[in-house]
Amino acid sequence: MEKTLNIDGVEVKFRATAAVPRLYRIKFRRDIIQDMTIIQKAMKKAESDGESLPPEALEMFENVAFIMAKHADKDAVPATPEEWLDTFKTFSIYQIFPEIIELWDLNMETASTPKKK
């Protein structure tokens, strides 16, 4: 599944497939499913408490977004998250993460097929 989002006036493609968890694990040595859960919880807590997001959750988000963007367009996305983030002036987790989660959920929906009875 693919989705194009506008980030700081730039159209950015994101792709979610079964390869994403593997690519994430290889690049960051972390589990993307666990990290997305941590990000979701941190965002809910930050919104309800009126606090900012912890730096660790923000970094996880940036890594998830980077992997999905790199997976969608290998040639247009630089080799590191830092180089990629440098191409934007602003990058709001509160606008982008819900879109990425929705894309991931849609991918998971199509990946699971009910067993025949």
C-alpha cells in the first residue's frame, strides 16, 4: 500500500508492505511494531497532559517515517534519516504519524486473510 503526503510543501510517498518490519529491523535493530505502539502511547499522553513528546518517541517516529519513505522511493530518499529530515523545514509528528499508522493498518488488513471453514 502506498500513500502520498504533503510535508512542508513537498509530496512524499510512503509505502507499507511486509518488507517494512524487516527493513526497519536491519537498519535500526528495533521492532517497528513495538516502536509504533510506544509512539502512539507517547502521543496520547503528550496530548492529554499538554506536554511535549519524549525525544525517544520522536526519534522512533522519524525512523519509521524514513523507512516507509525510503521503501516507497529508494532513489529520491537519502541514505540516512538525518539527511532526509534535512530536506524539510518542518515535520509535524501530529500530522504525519496518524497518516502513517492508517497506511500501516490498511496494509495489515490486506495481509490477513480469514481461514476457510
